[in-house]
Amino acid sequence: MAHRIWNLSGVGFNLSAAIYLLAMKYLLGGIEAHSIFPAVANWIIQTHRFFAAVALIMMLVMAYSGIKRKRNLHVKLHRIFLPLYTFVYVSGLIIFQTHPIS
């Protein structure tokens, strides 16, 4: 039961963060207006966003498979999801800075 509570809390947090970042980007003046600056070429940012979207979809499928107790699917997905999510998280820390690159 604790696994379900912690992971659903994580899904909720990640969805909230994703919605906030998308709102910042498209509704609130762009990420630069919030002191977040890209440190790499645009194609790297677009690649990061693609893999972030894939990780988001996988996270939702993992949540669904966990809730429905589809253990085989859940375990297979986690072997792909965890490295992908870690890659997206760490790359986001690297490619976005809190100060402009001069």
C-alpha cells in the first residue's frame, strides 16, 4: 500500500511540475521571463522535450498498470521508464541554467 501511495504522489507531483513548466513556457511569457535560460542548441532542447513527453506517457501507463495490478506490464515498463526518467531529469538540470550564458 505504501508503494502505491508514494508513487501516486510522485505522479501527481510530476504532472503538476509538467503543467507548471508548460504554462511558464506558453502562457506566462516564456521560461526566460522566469530566470530559466537554455544553455544548449535548440535541437538539444527539442530532443529533451521529446523524451520528456515519452517519459510522461510512460509514467501514466505505469500508474495505470500499477492501479490495475497488471504486474507483468508494470515491471517491464519500469525497466525502461526509470533510466529514461533519470536521463530526462538530469539532462534538464544540465541544459537549463538559472543565469544567462554570456
